[in-house]
Amino acid sequence: YKQLLPMFEADPETEAIVMIGEIGGDLEIQAAKLIKEQISKPVVAFIAGQTAPAGKRMGHAGAIISGSAGTAKEKMDALEAAGVKVVVSPAEIGKAVKEVLSK
């Protein structure tokens, strides 16, 4: 995200950014900080794995949740605190983009 988000920010044709993340790791937490500090365009995000049980390996990269670190909730909360419109289903992304662009 730290390479892509500034590119979208600098692109004059990009009106909004859609971000798809997953459980495990901390990349989305880092992205939230970057968004808060450097991104002025509206961002919509979806975090996959919201119903994943703690400690279970999932996904193509074997994403794993350890305690509260890397959970979908932790990431969604951080993104919301950074001003990102977070959706709970990928089906809501289009509506959310329309909403943030109308502001």
C-alpha cells in the first residue's frame, strides 16, 4: 500500500481509491496511518476474513491471526479512524464509492 496509495493520490484521473485487505499482518494498519497523513482522496476499504477464528491459518498466504493483532476488526477500526469508508461486504463497495464521491 505504501507504494500504491501515493501513486493514486498523485494521479489526476483517480477520484477515489478502493482498498481490499485481508486478515493477518499489519499492512492495512500501516496503510491507515499513511492515508491519515498523506491521502486527501476518498478511500473505501473492505477487509476479507471478518469471520475467521483466531489462530486459524487461512488464505493463499496462510494469513493467521494472533490474539488481537491482524484481525479484521483491528484493521477496520484503524481504517475508520483514518477517515476511510469501511464496508463489511464486497457487495457494498460500489454504493460506498458513489457515496464518498457525492460528498
